[in-house]
Amino acid sequence: MAQQLARLTAPFDAKTSHKYNVAPGQRSYVQQYSHVYNKRAAALRGELEKAARKAFPGVKVVGRVVQAAEAKGDQRLVVLGTTFKACSQRPDVIEGNRELFGAKAAPPSNLAAPDDEIVLEDESGRLKLLKVDSRTLVTGLPVACVGKNTQTGFEVERLVGCGFRKPQSSPMESDGAKVLLIGGLAYSGEDRATELKAMARFALLTDWLGGRLSDDDDFTRSVARCFCVGDVVCLDPAAAKGRERTARALDNKNGDTEDKHTVLAPVRAADVRLARLASLLPTACLPGARDPTSFALPQQPLHPLLLPEANRYSTFTSLTNPAEAAVGGRSLLAHAGQPVNDFLRSASYEQGGAERIMGDGAKCTERHVDGDSDDAFLACLEDTLWWRHAAPTAPDTLPSYPFKDGDPFVMEDPPDILISGAAPAFATSLASTKAGEACARLVCLPSFAETGVCAVLDLETLAVERLCFDDAMDEDAPSPPPASA
């Protein structure tokens, strides 16, 4: 057996992820979702009001939407609430569930139109917003609106969000340690050639982690921990063939051995992959949209019985989706991409450049997107950080649990590192305040099984390096990677 590399270590604590845990015995769907929106608005109200007063000193702040709706004259006001977007392309409930009645009607990929109406709401009522660009707005954003009330609605001068803020992180403990970020370890298609390529990519990755590919052992040793972000198993219950096969396999009387093997094969393969990674370095994984766990966010950790081999290792951790953790003194927030993909169903973005200016003058710099892909996915992730909410469209168009004591997706203390899986291509940027103070590193991860692309992030500098493991390495990221960030 080859000698293990002596790796750097990075302290790891996932206690903050406990807010996403919903124990089976405590799950209740009796309460209304209005609690979620009320708690969301309350959690960020103080910071929103502070940002609005700083941007518009002397302008009166009204406490409730109904007060702004009743205001008269040309007085400028600041009113706080959450947005509602009346998406014109959104199907009604019967249309959206027509498949249940035998008809097959795929939901539209985009629900919005450029002229969709935006409404501001709170527990007191609703207020129509005028002269506002709705293209990048969705339902559920906590916002402060500056403007004046008119007979037809509230004319918006500017929308104010909580914006970027440097996290209140603990002192650095990384000592030059890095983390490996991987999205989509599993391949869910039926093409055997592509499946073999995915297996070859994973073999190259583990050979590199074991020190058998790189001439620079110092760089390999500096990788202290691995995060697998979504789609680690990739069962696809939405496919008709998959549903039929699973039903047969679960039928005790007529269950077919071949069907059971086919259904369980992705689970067993995922267990082997995760166990292999955990044998090389501390590994944490969070489920994705096609993994066998709860459907609504927050998705619960993959059950230990699904991953018996991986769970033999003390270095393996199964997390919720989303998940929060402190790693080497840095705060990290990761999700498997459902919040961004659902956000994009109700919004549209124009192609940006190497730098993006936010509404308050803050910037996203060092922006990079692989190949010819547009930057909409990255821009959307940047917006969730700026609005300070990880999943604003939940529970409206993104299924989520009806929490009554708070909204766990609110970023009251924003993270140093924000990661999303299920991206169409690798992308990254650095969020900074208007004064130029670096706040957070954002990373979008594509499917590793399909692209061979992953990333290594330096916990000290927040520099990120794209790696590609493939039998035909691309020119952008040769392997083994250079040691410099």
C-alpha cells in the first residue's frame, strides 16, 4: 500500500449547519409559509434600514408598507419589505401538475417577461412598484425602496439591499491549507462511453491526491480537505424509465434481481467514490437535486445506510444542502445549485465583463467564466450574496420546509466563501465593498463527472485555482496544476 501524504490540516466545524436539520419526528406541514417571509423581513430589517439611511440620509423611513401606500404629496420615503414578482409565464397549479392527470406538460424553463410587475409586501399589505427594472428581480428579496408614493403606485428612485459585508471570521488557522471543491461526482446518463470517461476522471483525481501524478508534492499536501457539492449519487426519479424500474425493484412479490442491481448501482458506486476520497483526505459531501434524500430544501444528509463504506471513515462527513461550516478560520456556505437555477427561471441577465458593479457601488472583480458560457449563473450567485439571502425564491417556486421560528437561508453574517454546484461551467469572482475591501470568494462548480473540472481554494488568500482531470487535458488547466495561486 502506498504511503499516505502528510497533509496540512484545517480545523473543521459544521455546527452552524444544524439550523438546516429537520428531524423526521419534528416535521410538520401544518403551519403557513407566511411565517417564513415575516421572519425573513425581520432578520434583515435592521441592516436594511441602516443601509438605506446611509445611502439617503434625512429621508423618512416608514415602518410598514401600508403607511407608504397611504402617504400623500411628493415626500421621499424609504419603505422596507420583500418583493413579489408576478411572473406572466408562470402556469397555474392545475397546468403545473397536469402530469398527475395523465397529460404530459413540461413546465416552462423561464417564468418571467421583461415587463413583469414587481410588488413590495409585508404583513400589513402590498404596494405596486413603478419605474423599476424587474429583469434581475425575483420573489422573496428583502429590500428597501427609496422613492415617493403616487396614485398608481410607488415610484422607485433606487432599491437598496444589505450589500456585501466583510464576515466576522475567527483568526486564520489554515497555515497555507487549501480545500478541494468538487461538484457532481456522479454521472446520471445511460451512455456507457461517457460513464467510462467519468470513471477515468475520478481515477486521475484520486491518483493526484495520492501524490502519484504531481511533481509538486507541496501543492498536493496543502490540500487539507475535500467538499463534494451535490449530485454525489445521481438517481433520476423524474425519468419515466427510472420510476418504472424503481417500482419493480421495490415490489417484494415481483421484484427483479436485475432491477434491484440497476437501481442500487449508483448508490454503491457513490459509496465507493466517497470512501476512496475519505481514505485520502477529510471529505464532506452534501446532496443535490438528483440524490436520494428529501426533495424540499434544506435537503437532509444522505442516510448512513446508503454509504456504509464511506461512513466507516472518521474523516467522512455527510452534510445538509445548503451547508455551513467553519474551515481553517473561514466561514463557508455551500449549496447544490437549486437556489440559483430556480432564481434564473424568474430572471434574466445581460452578459457582463471582468468586473461587475452592484447597486451600492460594491464590486465583483476577478470574474472568470469557462469557455463561451455566459455569466448569468455567476451573476445570480453574486446577487444572492448582495441581497443576503441564499434562496430567495423559496418557498414560492423552490420547494422548502415551512419553518416557523426563522428563515435559515438568511445570511445574517455573510460567509467568506460561497459555493454553488450544478453550474453550466466553472466560474468565480471576488466580492468587494465600495471601498475595495475584499468580502467573499464565490465559486460555481460544474459536474466533475461530465467535465473533469474542479477547484482548489486557498483558505488564507481566497485565491482559487481551476483544475481539470481528463484523458485529453484542456489548454486552460493542464494537470498537474502549478503550485502558485
